[in-house]
Amino acid sequence: MIKKIVMAALALMLLCSCGKSGANNAPPPYDPTIADVLMESGAFEGSDMAPIDSFIISLLYGIEESTISDCVGYMAANTSVSADELVVLLCTDETAAIAAEDACKARIAAQLAVCETYAPAAVPRLEQALVSRRGSTVLLVVGDPDAIASAMENR
């Protein structure tokens, strides 16, 4: 009897562990609709966020436009007052996404260097910017860190 219970428990454990390899536990790629969630979260100063397209993103971030298959982007309309930005990039492949992630980090570093003397009020937001890659997608968010964290819960 005990042997049957132990065998049943082992079989149940084996069944429960199926499909839980490291790759399957990776979070899903970012969906462009995350931009809507973030825009509605109150994470950005005022309501003056202007949309930007893949051409502008490629210029600002130094990303080859041909490696962006789709994107959503917003930037503070008055960049002399705010460093707030939101970009969701769907790249052509994971290699392109790695390069885009590096470019986003370089963008934040460059903005930080400028804002330290030019717009010091923006520095805390830049220091806590979110740059994240999931598979072939990249997310960059500069805004209120608490509002961003709240909007990103369970995403």
C-alpha cells in the first residue's frame, strides 16, 4: 500500500514538473499594448507625450530601422523640461533586440549626462529608467518609477 502511494506521488511530481524548463518559464515578449497601459498609468509628467515613429527612434537611439519590425514610442513634447520616454520595440530577431537593448541603455546614459547639468530634476527618473528585453522585444520607460512599477505588475 505504501509503495503504491509513493509511486503515485512520484508520478504526480513528474507530471507537475513537465513543461517547466528554464526556457518555458521566460516571461512572454512585450506586447505593444503595454504602451497603452503605461500611458494611462500616470507615469509621465503632464499629458504632453508626443508619438514618435520607427524612423525617429532609429535616429535617437542609433538602432538600424530595418531591425525594427514594429514599435510604439512616445517622448515628452518639451524635452527641455522632461526626459520622459516610452518605447516598445519589436525587433526582427533576438540579436537585433540585444543590440536595441544596448542602444536604449546608451540613450539613457547619454540623457543622464546631459540632464545632470541641463535639467537636474530629470536625473532621478533617468537613474531609475526601465530598460528590459524579452526575446526579440525591448521596453524602455523613463517616468515616475512608482507608477511604472505599479503598471508593470504581473506583466
